[in-house]
Amino acid sequence: MMKTTLVSLVLLASGFSVSAQTPVVKKKKPPHPSYAGVEDVEGLPRVLLIGDSISMGYTLKVRRELEGKANVHRPKANCGPTDTGLKYIDKWLGEEKWDVIHFNWGLHDVMHYLNSVAREDRVPHATEGAFRRNSPEQYEKKLRELVTKLQASGATLVWANTTPIPDSSTGMWKPGDSAIYNKIAAGVMKENKITTDDLWTFVKPKLDEFQNEGDVHFSSKGSALLGVEVARVIEGVLKEKPAK
């Protein structure tokens, strides 16, 4: 104790301040607004949105557009690649009944990695030795398994195909990959007679205005635009469903 006090006095005399070291505590990020719980309005159909951050971006707009028409839910998570879907789909579906499930997997499946699919091993697509998280064959197999599970829920299914990867992308996403995987998904959906919400075609001409430069994500205006389209498609499907 005396030695510590002497050192402190010497430091103070030399012009140094002495203070106890306080550990740096990282602030926990607040949950994404799309994760907010929804209290069902009795008598309205129940809709489940499943998707990655693109879906998270348009969730609130879909809820606003369908207010008074449907109870719109989503998992409190980024639903990521098909791997994550298979791991958590039973939890996301839960025990309650769904009238419509609007779903997508794709952008996380075509992310590029090196060595492993750990988050820290994500790399730009042009990196030597980089590989997609799921090959086209793996993607098709896993997507088929997910469709089987979704069909078992008894809900009307709507597939949202994957939005475009911009030609300027130099990051984890390779231009053209979403179109390749959308073609695979289209075959799966056709075989299973599942409606497709063609977001790729809808937003492709508008990328320069609504998509972030060099990135797959959209501006707030772009997400709102997608939300209006998603709500329009879901409402159309709900109108076609027979009355209870």
C-alpha cells in the first residue's frame, strides 16, 4: 500500500493525474425496430414475414400498409441463409396458425467466405479461394426442405425472390449471383405451385435511385418502396383466400 501511495505521489508531482482504470463497456445495440412485438387484432388474418435484412427494412412499411387488414409478424431475427432457416424454422412458425407466409432466403447464401463460414471469414467475392456459403446445389436442397416445412403449416405461401446485387458490388456479394439463385428458386416454387412476389423485376430498374451504392441494401425510401409492393401482393393473396 505504501509503495503504491509513493508512486502516486511521484506521478502527481510530475504532473500526471491518477485515476482508477474503468473498464470500457460496449453499449448494447437496441433491437431493430422490425423486431417489435405485434398484438393481434382479433378477426384479422395473420401474416408472417421471413427474410434477411432486406425484409427487416420493409417490415414496418408492410405493417402500416396492411393496418386494419392483417396482423403482420416476423421473427425477431435476421433470418439469414437457408442454414439458419432450417435451424430455427420450427421456432419461427410456432404453434399458432398463419394465413399467409411471405418468405425469402438468398443473399446470405451467396455471401463469400474464406476458410470457413464463420462471420469473421467473410471476404470480398474476388478474393482468391473465396466460396459462396451455399453452392447452387446446397441452396436448392435446403430450400426444398424449408418449403416442405412451410407447406406443413397450412398457410398460403408467397415466395419473395431475391433483390439484385448491383454491378458495382466489390464486397461479399458477386454481381449476377442473385439472378442465378432466383432461377433455382423459381423451379422449386413452380413445382410446388407457390406464388412468387417478383421483387427482383420490380426493383431492378430503380436500383440507381433506391439502392445504396455498391451494396445490396436499400435506402429508407427504397425499403418503403419494397414494403408497398410486398403489402400489395399479400393483400391480393388474402383477397383470394376463401372466407372463414
